[in-house]
Amino acid sequence: MKLIKRMAVFIISFLLYMPSVSAETPLKAAFIRDHKLWIKEGRIEHQITKNQYVYDPKWSYDGRFLAYLKGAESGEKMFLYVYDTKQKKTYQPYEGMEVFQFQWSPIANQIAYTTWGGLDVTKTENGVPKGFENVALGVSDFVWYPNGKEFIVSSQAQLLPTGWGPVKLFRVPANANLDSSKIKPFYTIQTDEKDLFAIDATIFKWSKDDKWISFLAIPTASLSNDSNTLCVLSKEGTNFQAIGKMLINKDWIKWSPYENKLAYISGEGRFLVQDKKIKVADIPSVSQQKEYTPKGYVDLDLEWLSKEAVIVARAKENKKWQEGPVPMMYSKLYVINLKTAQQKQVAFPPKKEADTSPKVIGSFIIWMREGREKSAMIKEGLNGKEQVWIKRVDEIPVISP
């Protein structure tokens, strides 16, 4: 009898702690669970970190390396780490250097990152990013040029006795090594408090053909919580256009993977309860913008599905809310045909749960389902069966190339 009881206890314990079964896909993904970094391949999940909080995992262009920031819960004192999937080990490219943001080169296993106003790049030893070289000072934000040999960087405007000065963009070689003679002016954003008021530029993104770059021109901190200006600039720095007003959200700005169309979620006001509409602009003919959000609704995330379709996370407006805790917006995924403007729901969360953060990877659609816990969902094509892919994730997984 005691043996039977012991076996029952063992079986119950095994079932309680057995990894949950979820959908198997050919995708390889990095994800954060309980602030720790994991990798999933097939059905197998590997935990990479154990201590501190992990932020912003990004794969190298070839998928060998996974870089991330690790630090305090508050997001302060962040340090750059790299996990080498080939060697199965984690290391710091340079120890003791606080990092604010980073980007992998589009053509090599090299990382560019900002420290206290400085832009640095890693050296490479036997194909492994290690050490660092200084590039430029006075850098606010940056993006790699598609050639992987230089950057466009922004420098925050200066407050003068006469008011705020302009926001300046520069073209900087990756091997500048603090040599100012190698750094060339790219574009100067002339700002006006009555028109385009900004003190900085951020969230740079290149178009599919690399002929245009989009970015947000942001005003002072309190104002930027409510409104920023989405802009585009030609790669020569000669054609500048303001597109529209929106919040600071890098996932709300998406170039089409097929042509020079820019989809974004427009609208002012820091709260998501109203005035958030998806628009699509033809570049450079920005006057030809189309809005697709029905009256009485808000769109809160977006992703390109095909040349003629986008997916949005949509919820009903809540104009009654005025104060107190911001209400949960129970969004659902819809697909929009950009030619016909026809729209239909494509994912169906249970009551009191929300679908957010859609991503399209090949034939797969992945997204977050948020309720009592957060899970990454997946389906193959619009008509595929939706399944739980990864349980208990803090945010949408990052797919390896």
C-alpha cells in the first residue's frame, strides 16, 4: 500500500513539473520568461540565463550569436552579453561597459552600441565579436547603413538662449575612430515649436530598397509621451518629408517588405483608449495616405502579411474612461486587404484575453495572447489552426534568421 502511494506521489509530481506540450515548428526563437532568456528549437527549450533581468534579445545576421542586455529590474546599469550557439557559452564582448542600446551589423557578426553618448563597435576575433573600438561621440541614436560599413547617427538639439536649435544627422564610417574629419553632415532638421518641434531623432528604419529611411522626430520628454512626428528622408539626405503624428513605439512603424509603402499607427495622446488608427503612405507621395481603422475602434499593433494585406491588433474604443487605472484593451487580430479595404478577424481569443504583437515569419503568423498569463501563439497561414507555441513568455519571441 505504501509503495502504491509513493508511486502515485511520484506520478503526480512528474505531471506537475513536466514541461508543457506546445506546437512544434521549424522556427528557432529566443524568448524571455520570468525575465530570463531562453531559446526554443522544435519542442526543446533551453534556459540561457539565471540571474538579473534580460532585455532586448537580438540575433546576429547569420543566427549564430544572440546578443542581449542584462541588468537591474529598473532597466538601469545594463550590460551587453552574447550567447554563442556554436560554442554553447555566454560572454561579455567587453566587461564593465554600460550599454544603452545595440544593433548587429546587417552583413557581419559585429555589434554597434551606445554608451554614455558614445558610439562603439566590437572587434572580431576568429569570427567572434569581442573587444571594442570607438566610433563617434555626441551620439543620441543610430542605425547601420545597409552596406554595413557606416552609420547614420542623430545628435540631440542644444537649448540656446533663443530656444532649441536644430536636430542634426550625420553619416559616420564604422572605422571613424573618433576622427571628426571622417564624419560628414547628412541632414539638419529645422524645427519650429508651432510646426515640427523636435529635439532628437530616433527609431531609424530603412525601406526595402534602401532608398528611404524613416524615423521619429521627438520633442521634449513630457510632450513626446503624447505626440511625435514620423518622418522619411531619402538616402542622399535631399528629400525630407513629415508623414504624421504618432506615439513612440518601434513596432508601430513598418515598411512593406515588397515596395515603398510605410504602414504606421497614427494618433496623439499617450493612452490607447482612442485615436489610434492604422495608415499606409506611399513614399514619396505622402499625400496619398489611406486610413483603414473603422469608426469606434483603435488599432494597437500591425504587421505586413503580403503586398496587399496587413494584420492589426484591434480593440473597441473606450471614450468613457477619464481617470483611474487605464483599462485593458481586449484586442483581436484582423487582416486588412489594402486594395478592397475588406477586413476580417483571423484570431479568436477567449473572453477577457487580448491578442497583440502580430509577426509574420514565412508562412507562419505568431502573436501574443495575454490574459492571466502570456503565451506565444502560432498558426500557418490565415486559415491554419491557432495553437499555443510557447507558454509563459514576457513578450513576443525573436525569430532567428
